[in-house]
Amino acid sequence: MSKCIIAHGDKNRLPPGRNELRPYVQSCISPLDLAPGARLYILHVAEHPLLYQQMLGLAERLAALVSLQEDAPEVDQLIEDVLASDELLTIFSMQSEFSEHISGRLASPIADVLSELTSDTLSPAQLRFLEAMSRILSDSSKREEQ
């Protein structure tokens, strides 16, 4: 893969002569370097740096759940905060679409193993949050189809 720096939306960290993230990401990632789904995901992040910053904040809050009990009020608060934010809901929708794209390409046994490995690395509070969000998004998409 060609060398490049992804600046996380911070223009001060871009290479000299670059004032936008998207053109730089486009110029340093060739179609041969990444699978199409991953490339689209990276370009979306480059086009929406503020969304990416919110995603990092969400990841920090999700990581903070690791030491909490499954029924901790912080889990419910995080769910409420995500549901109240169009931007954070967009992140989960993107992740859901990305996961569907990838899992459709994986054989079922491999997807099952990956799912089991992931569930073993998450705390009960993190699992409750992710399962609740998955259920909420699934219910929402079912309502939209009707």
C-alpha cells in the first residue's frame, strides 16, 4: 500500500500543500490497496471529519463501559445519547451496512467464529449496549420497510 497519513480531520496534520482531507485520502489509496467496502468507508470518513471525531468520542465512551456492570446506568445513558444524535445514529447505520457487506462475503462458519471471538472480548456492559443498538436499528429498519 502506498504510504499516506490519515489526519483524522486535523488540517494541521496534513502533508504540506494539502488543505483538505478527502483529496489526500483519494490520492493515497488505490483501488488495489483495499476492498471496495473498506475504501468506501474510508472515503466517507474523509468526507465527514466531524462525524469521525464523534465516532472517536463514542468509541471512548464504549471503552469506558468495560469496567462497569451490565446493568450500569451509563449503558442506558449511552443508548439514549446515541438515539438523540442523528450523527451517532448515522455511525451505527454505516457500521450496520458495512457489516452486512462484509458478512455477506464470509462463509457462515467464519462469521460465526468471528462473532464468538468478538463476544468474548467485550464486557457484559459493552455487549448490552451493542445488542440494544442492534435491536433498535433492526426494529427501525423493519418499520421503514412496512
